[in-house]
Amino acid sequence: MSESRLYKTGRIGLEHVGWLNALDGTTRNRYPRLDGDLSADVAVVGGGLLGTSLALHLAEMGVDVALLEAREIGFGASGRNAGHVATHIEGMRLPPGIRNLPGGGERYLELVRNGPTAVDQLIRRFAITCNYTPTGHIVLANRPSDVRHLEVEQRYWQTQGIAMELLDAAATATATGSSRFRAGLHERAGGRINSYAYTHGLAAAAASLGARVFTDSAVTAVRRSGARWSVTTRVGRVLAERVVACTNAYVTDAIPGMSRAFYPGIPGVVGFKPLPDAVADALVPSGATLSQRGIPAAIQKDVTGRFYFASIPALGRAGSAAPFARTLRAWLRRTFPQLAAQPLEVEAYWTGRTANTLDALPRIHELGPGFFAPIACNGLGITTCTQFGKVLAEAIHRDRYEELPVRLTAPARYRFRSLYDPAVSLMVSGVGLLGRLRGALA
């Protein structure tokens, strides 16, 4: 497969992912390949955020768990995640279908509200080094109509139990280091993270509690074997009472019925080389992730002085960092005039795959007795995966699946899947153009 095709399908190698440049001393843990047969209470397929969170929480409960990852921990969407620890995606409200979930959606909403706190607690409890900063997210406005929109958004999220502070121009300037904006809506919960390092930290914590973690162990088949499941790799297998497939958008045909059970999206992230300390320290003093009304993207400066820009590539442009880099340079130089003399050189560009549903709600599919496949974080992978790993572990341990925040379902077959990502790319490109025409970059 060509490099351009790898970018366009979200499968470019991890050597292109900027989080590896910013590990800040974090060790990339190595795990053995499964070689031979073993037994476990639960076999987890996939070493991303959900799989490692599930293995960690199961191991904490004393459950014998074996995790099988096809490549290396965090190879898929989890290691490529843009690193936003948030309760929601800016510009989106809670899905209307939430009220049809168990308990009228309150169980699910509680997970959403507590998602950033859950991530924070795991990082602190297991001393995970992942450049985490609990600084929240600020949506910026530089037009009166956008300020009015932020006021409406603040009132809406308050009704959902999610507190946000509306900053005036002076407070926004203090938080961002820029005097360009009239207001900012600051959600202080959450922050930013090196998602690759966080995923590795969860795996290491799981292993420290007794979970057996295997990499380079692609699952080739999952079949019923008497009263248990046989999870087969090229040179070994795990016999388990329960299996949880945590492959999300990187699913293979080894997991039956799942390859067409979602709409795939291809987001991208571009990262610039570190700025000099004297320059970087004056930018975004609050450390918050930033986004702006009219620009469908999120911008963050991490603790290493690197700026990252995450969005959806324009239609047909996922194979190159150039469009992202041009947009981010323009935004940064207009927002921070002190960057006019900085070269702002691209250090990394990568893409990934997300699993999405039309109603923007996650699923936990039941593929057989004791065989589950949670899927579709819909762009909120860090918090959703961390939380679903915990609640699914509790349900498995207690054999109480009726207490899950979503019902167990059979996988649906999504139609016209090939049109989803182009449609989103066109929409985002149009919104971005509209933002520039409205003066968002002027």
C-alpha cells in the first residue's frame, strides 16, 4: 500500500506520529508475542485505550485477563488520538437518542460528566507519564454573534451538569496570551494528553496487576470451543470464558460482523517543531486546548513547546500535511504576532481511523455468549474508552450486563460506508471556507 493510501486510510506507521517525538522520557514498553496456548477468564483483543483500560480494571478486580494486540500497544486510533480529554466535541450537543438509553440516558451522561476526572485519577494513581495537563478547553469568539452563541452554549451545558465559564475579553487575553478575541467559553474539566503515552501507561498498569499483555499477536479467528472461546493467533491461542474485541475502527474479519458496523472517519493532526522557550512560555499561559468559532479544528500547545492542529483533512487532501500547516500557520501568526519571525516548521503529520454512528452514540455489541465488541467513540476516544473499559469490566466481573450505560445489541450493517468520510471532509472544508469568509482568519 502506498504512503498516500496509508494516510488516506488512517494506517500510516507510528514513526510518523508526533506523540513519539514528545514522549519526554517516557519508555515505550515492550511485550512478548503469544507463543503457545494458555487459558484466561477473559481475552481482550486490541491494545488501544479501551482494551488497556478494560484489562487494567479487570486485573484490579482479580480477573485473569490476557490482552492480544496485533502490532504494538497504541498502534491504532488510540496512539494517534489528538489528545483532547473532554466531555464533548466543541459545536456538538448531546445526541437526542441519549434519552432512549437505559435509565433515560442518565448512566451514560454520568460517564460523560465524569470522563475527564476518571482519566485524571488513573494518571495520578498509576503515575502515568503522558504530558497530561488538566487545563481544559477554551472556545474562542471574535465576533459579537459568536459571543452570543457561546452564551447559549454555556446555558445548555449547565443544564447537563457540565460547568463552563464565559470569559470576557480581558480574561480571554490572559488565558490565551492574545488580545484578538472578544470572549472565550472555558470548560475547566479535562485538558490535553499524549494519547500514545497514556495508552502505554494503562497497559503497563494492567501488567503490573497481573494482566498478561502480548503484542505482535494478531488474532486470526475467534471460535466457540465447548463452553469457552478459542482466540487464535498465528502461533498460539487463548481459551477464555469471555472475549472482548476492542479493535474499534481497526477491526478485521477475525471479529465476525464488525467490519461494516460503523462509519469510518479519517481525522488528521499536524505538529510543529518546538518553539524556543522564551517564545513558547508567553503563548497560551492557561495551557488550555483552543478552538475558534468558524474553524473546525482544535489547537493545543503541549508542555514541550509544540503546537498541534487537529481536524478533518479536506476531500482528497489527507495524504499531505501542507493544507493543515498553511491553516495553522495563518491562525497562529494572526493570533500571536510574536510568531511572525518564527519558521513554524512541520515536525510530524499523521492520520487515524475513528468509528462513528449516525446517532453519535457508542455501542456494545454481543457477538455470542460472553463475546462482546464495544465500538464507536464518535471522536471522544480518551474519555469514552477509559470509562467504557471500567463499566464493562464491572459488568463482566459481576455478570450484570443490564447495568451497562448502553444496551447489548447485535451489530448492524451500515450502508454507504464509503461515502461517510468524503461527506464529512466536504462539510468541514465548507465550514472552514465559510469561517475564513466570515473573517475567522482575517
